[in-house]
Amino acid sequence: MKKGMLVGTYRLLSWENRFESGRTDYPLGRDAMGVIGYLENGQMFVHIMAADRQRVSGADLFGGDNAEFAAAAMMHLSYTGTYRMEGDEVIHEVQICSFSNWVGTDQRRRCRFEDGNLLLSAGGLRVGDETATGYLVWQPMGK
């Protein structure tokens, strides 16, 4: 796949993790919300959150209850950086991320288009004692 084919902004239709045991789960719920964008200049961004993410009681961004902020943060993932293509994979070169362990890493995603939607998948995800493959379906914005 060529890099230019990804250029655009997409909304999340679904994210599911399929485990080697056959179990499937939805990390941020079946109705998770998100947006991903690939720019012509090689920059990318992604934001995904649970649709029913709890609001915090404090009105101030940096005030309030730390436990509430932590719970809200657990239901949101965002990162930005650059991207490049290698065969059927897009590599997200993470520069800023809500999950600090990903900063400075390459996040590899297999990618393809099906029925006009962008399908991204990532194998080898460790969730507790299990290994899963994550499958995300993205619809071009404006559809």
C-alpha cells in the first residue's frame, strides 16, 4: 500500500480484541468513539475513548480528585507522531502519547481497505495473562 492512500480523517466504527483462547472483548466498550488522521506531510494523530466515559467532579482541568482523573484517563487513548509504510503495514512513530510507555516507540499496524473502510490490526497485545490481536475499523469522515 502506498502512503498517499491513507491520507484523510476517519471515525472509529469498532475496536475489538480477539484472544488466542477465542474470547473477544471491547477495551473501551462496543460504542467506543474515535478519530484517526493521516496528513500528507507524514504526521498522524489518533484519539479513542469510551462513549460513557465518566466526567470528573472538578471544574478545573488540573484540580479535583486524582482518582476521578485516573479513572477518566484509563478510558481514553491518544497519540500523535509521524507515519511510514512498509508493505501492508503502517508504522506510527509515536512522539506524544497518553500512555507514556509508547512515547518514542513504533506502533505497527497491518492495514487494508475493505468496503471503503480502513482496517487496522495489531497482534501480540498482552492483556493480563493473554495475548490478543486488536482489530479497528475506521470509516472515512463525511460518510
